[in-house]
Amino acid sequence: MTHRSPDAAPWWRSAVVYQIYPRSFQDTTGDGVGDLAGIARRLDHVVALGVDAIWISPIYPSPMKDFGYDVADYCAVDPLFGTLADFDALVAAAHARGLAVLLDFVPSHTSDEHPWFRESRSSRENARRDWYVWADPAPGGGPPNNWLSEFGGPAWSLDEATGQYWLHIYLREQPALNWRNPDVQAAMLDVMRFWFDRGVDGFRVDAVEHLVPSAALTDNPPDPAWRPGMQEARALHRAYTAHQPEVFDAARAMRRVAGEYAPERLLIGEAYGTLPEVMAYYGGEGLDGFQLPFNFQLIFAEWRAESIASMVEGYEAALPAGAWPNWVMGNHDRPRIAGRIGPAQARVAAMLLMTLRGTPTIYQGEELGMVDVPIPPEMAHDPMEKNAPGQGFGRDPVRTPIPWEDGPKAGFTTDEPWLPIGGAPPVSAQAADPGSMLALYRRLTALRRAEPALSLGSYRTLACADDVLVFERRHGERRLVVALNFADAERPLAHEGPVLLSTHAGDRVAGRLAPNEGRVMEG
Ligand code: GLC
């Protein structure tokens, strides 16, 4: 594999990651659901986009209660997506094109159809009983404590036959593994080795904050910030379920396995938390945890120059010495950025994501400016929607298929797509239009690739006032200045270097930014 890396930095520092949601990327079998052969077929798009790594959401055998995040076998491929041979072919094709391949690793819970859980559930004496988190009913009956499922309702379900409750931080069909059991740890670390041995370059580690909830099963306190209309799970502060101390040891154990390989494999952690909580996943001063604990702040940021500037500075200041930053604007769980801030600002956001210091992750469809696609109630798939219908928590609207071409099936499938297709003009049209979002993304990744100042350089805020954020990226002698106009109105601009890239076509007025314009200039 030929990972580009200016300097001697590990490849992933200068890389751009692209998240593929396999159900919605490309179908080749005509069943309306994307598959591995489809990803291989569309690698041209990935390469032309100019990214360095693909992270593929779960492809493992699964009853699909949570669309693959309920794994029934960690070391196989669901027939819906293809075979292990298809997977090997995809890895070979990706590597041949210089792309790294990252898989999704789901260590905190299995499917209730995983053989481990079937055994565990079969009796209290079963050798695998302790592979999951079981607890007796509360003294007066009912669930052992007040913990809530992220999908609504209690985080406990009663197994009538054995009289105990099993823990599930997500669906009842996603029983929580007991990471404290050394056999569970060993089995899960071997899963990592299984895929690393097949050539996988790293993992995105799912829901890691919930990997080791408190053994004392202490009630979570109410969260005073909760208001009616918010998700039920947010009513409690996750004091005893999320980010418990053992979780950081688990990150270290996973990193040691990544370090058994050369070059060392990459681990990206999914943990939603406060800044200090997220930083702890780097592993402290030794940086012996995840190389990249996901930084989700852009997903939640108030879209104003001042809030973005203080967020970036706060994050930069909080990074442990030597830790590498990263940025994310969306994923398969969160509303799409282009819908949230509008199409004009989505171009500014694209420039921000690709010019901040740190490894960016692009969620498939972001490069097309996709917005959430409305899903009629009868077509809802996501448990988040089904458990709280019509309240706006459903994730189907952000998981719709990629529109590749014009036409009713958009080149995605020949059958009925599993979710409606829409959200943006198709790839074919955007590829032919220099003013499209896709064209902008391609120019941004190309510039980033050409300019170590953008991929590896230092960051410094130069100015932030009147809806305009101006910052510097510097690498050695090379100095670039990025200016972003968050307003839908013209704004003065003090910096006047030669323009390398603008979100806008046509002539630029010196000393002024057009409404919603972003520019990268020489310093
Ligand atoms: C992560 C995934 C999400 C899934 C959950 C449970 O947050 O991104 O899609 O529902 O974990 O596995």
C-alpha cells in the first residue's frame, strides 16, 4: 500500500477518512441493499474524491435489529453484503489504489442471536453466563437499577427462565458483553487480530464509552438539562454507565493489539462525552490509547464564527501533548450538516473540515451536499424512530442511498431501494459541474494533499469578528490563511494573499468576502 505521508508522520495524520454505510452505498445483487462488491465497484468515486481511507460500518452477520450494530458473528460477513472472499477482494482492490480499509468493531454488545448469548442465557450455571451482564431483580422486583436504554425504556430485560435481567445499553436485542471477564476480553481482542491478519488497517471502535459500566450498578442521577421532548435516555446523567475508568484500560488493551502489527494499525474511538472525557481515550501522557478518539464537536456546534473559533481553540488547548486532532461533521447517527446549516454554509463547512488541523472524516453523501431525506412513517426502519415515532430522533433520513445517476433507482440498485433515494443531485451530474459540492470537495482534498501546511501544519486563529473566522496553517516556511464568512452578506477581509481556492466561482473582490464565501490564500 502506498500511503502518502509528508514527513515521517504516521499515514493517518495526513489522511482523510471516508465513512461508507454499506447498506446505502451501491447494490450489485438487486436486493435494494448495498454490498461489498458495490463498494469495490465504486472505488473510482472514492479515489476521485481524494480520500485516503475508508471506514465501513458493520458488515458482519446480523439480524439487523440495529442495522449491523447487533453482531451475531464477529468473524464473518453477512450474506446480505457478500462473502469473506468479497471482503478480501475489496481489501486487495482498495490497497491497490492506495486506500486503507477500516472496519467497525463493536465490543460493547452482541446480538441476542450470537451463540455466546444463547449459551449465556441458557442457564445460570452455563460457562458463558458471566460473558454478559446479568443481575437479580431489585429487592421489590423490577429492573436492578434505573439505567435507561439509548433507544428508550429500561436498559434491562428480564429473562423469565433464569429469573435475572440482562443489561442492554441499546436494544434488548443487543445484550451488553461483560468486558470485566478476561475470557471476553481475550475473545474480542482475537477478533481484532482476525481482521488485522486479513489486511485491515484499523478499526472504528463502536460505543466505547459504554464498554464497562460500573460494577456496583449504582443508579444514574437525573440530568437537570433534560426537557420534555428530548430523548428519554437523556433524562439521566450517565455517571455510572459511560466513561468508567476501566474503559480507558480497555482502549489501551486494544491499542496493544494494534501495536502487534507493522505498521501499527489505527484505532478511532467512538465516545460521546465532554472534552476531558474524550481526551482521556488518547491514553494520557503515554498516548497509549486510541490514536484518534472521535471529536464530534462540529456535529453539535452552534454555526457562528465565534462559537466555532472558541470550540477549535478549546479543543486544541485540551489535546494532550503530542496527541493528533481529528474532526467529524456527520455520521450515520446524526442529522446531515447541509440540512442543518443550509447549502451555502455547507460549502463553508466543507472548507472548514478540510482545513482544520487534524484528520477529517467525511460521511458518505456529505461530499454531495446531501440533506436528510424525509421518510414516510410506514417506511421507517430505525429502532430509534420506531420506539419514539414522529419525534424526530429517527436516523433513517441520514442513511439513504447514494444517488449515483439520474433515474428512479439512481444507479444504486435495480430493485426497490431499502430507503428512498434523494437528498442531492447525483454524482454523475455533480462530477460534470465545476460549481457542485462534489467538485469543491475534490478541490479541497487535492489542495490538502498538495499542501503539508493544511494536513500537518500548525493552527492559529488570526481574527474572529463580524461573522468571519480567519486562521493560519503553517508548515515550515509555508503559510496559508483560511477565511470563512459565516454570514449571508458581504464582509470585509483584511488579508489579501493570492487565492488558492474559493468556495465561489468567478472573480473575487480583493478586501471583501462574498456572502457565504470561504477562501484559502497564501500567507
Ligand atoms: C454507535 C453506532 C450506532 C449504534 C450504536 C449501538 O453509536 O454509531 O449506529 O446504534 O453504537 O451499537
